[in-house]
Amino acid sequence: MMHRSVPLVLAALLAAVRPAEAAIPGQNPDWPCQQRFVPVLTAGTFWNGPLPNGPDWHANPRIAALVAETAPREVPREEAHAKLAAFMKRLKPAERRSLPPLLFIGIVDETNRQRTAIMENIEALTRRQRELGDLVAKVAAELQAIPPDAQGEAADRRLEIVQRRDFVIRGFEETQRTMRYACEVPVELEARLGDDAKALQVP
């Protein structure tokens, strides 16, 4: 059983969910991370130089295959960059201006796909935190209605409420840990895109 005072628990929960509730007008109220909420990343943010308006990178089997081999977050950075370096070395002079930016656009598209899924999960975690915070507040009110020295059925009822409150608090804290980890992922993906852009820039 947790040995915590109800006021301290409530204060901690409110402090954890307050950033999302106090979001700046016009910004996403479900975004709890420290970094600014940016829905979609653009290739031009990372790429120095012109980017093609077409063709679609999906239409080039060579580019599409390399995007699939290097863009997924599960692929280690070192492995991805080794494949990008090998790609650059094999390029013909006529390809060095057109294919690297086309490849980078594909990597950005795939990164955005992964990033969107992660950000949606973060937003869902924020909403879950609010729900858990409200539930703890409700359970705490029930608990305060029963004196600590209650006897008989009232004592049994108080013990059940304490156990329910502690279960909800554990769920809140686990979600909070998951959220802290998840908030690091968009930052990692942006840093990875910056590294990829440098690897593909024509010297």
C-alpha cells in the first residue's frame, strides 16, 4: 500500500497535467512535451539547396528501396548512414544533383509518417493523464468523507477506497514515465533528419 498524503498526491497530479491545460492559445492543448509542437516536418527546413517538385520518389524503385532501408527509426543510425554513403559513392555525375534531394524527400515523408503516429500516442497519453487526475480527485473526495479512525463497514470501505486510489496513482505514474520517453522520440527523429541531410548534400 502507498503511504502518501492525499494533498501531496493531488498536488503532484495537478502539476503533471497543468502544462497541457495551460497551453498557449492556438497551440495543441494535448501536447505536453517541452519542445514546440510542429505537426509536420518539411524537407526545406533541413536541406540546403533546391528541392524537386517532382517526380514522386515512390516512382523510383531505387529511391523507394533506400528509403525503406534507412528511414525507419528501428534502423540504427550508423547502418543507415553507411547505406547513404554507399549510395552517394555509386552515383553517376548526372545523378548527383537530382537523386540525393529526391531521396531526402522520401526520408522526410517516411519520418513524418512515423512521427505522426508517435505524436498521436503522446496526445492520447495526455488525455489519459487528465482522466486519471480527475479520477484520483474523485476517489480522494470519497476518502476524505470517511474518518481515518472509522470502524466496521466504514473502515472496510475506506480501505477499499485507499487501494483503488493507489492503483490509479500507479497507473498515472506509469503513464507519466511513458510520456517522458515518448517526448524524446520526435526530437531524435528531427536530429536524425539533420544528419541524413548532411550525409546527402552534394559537396
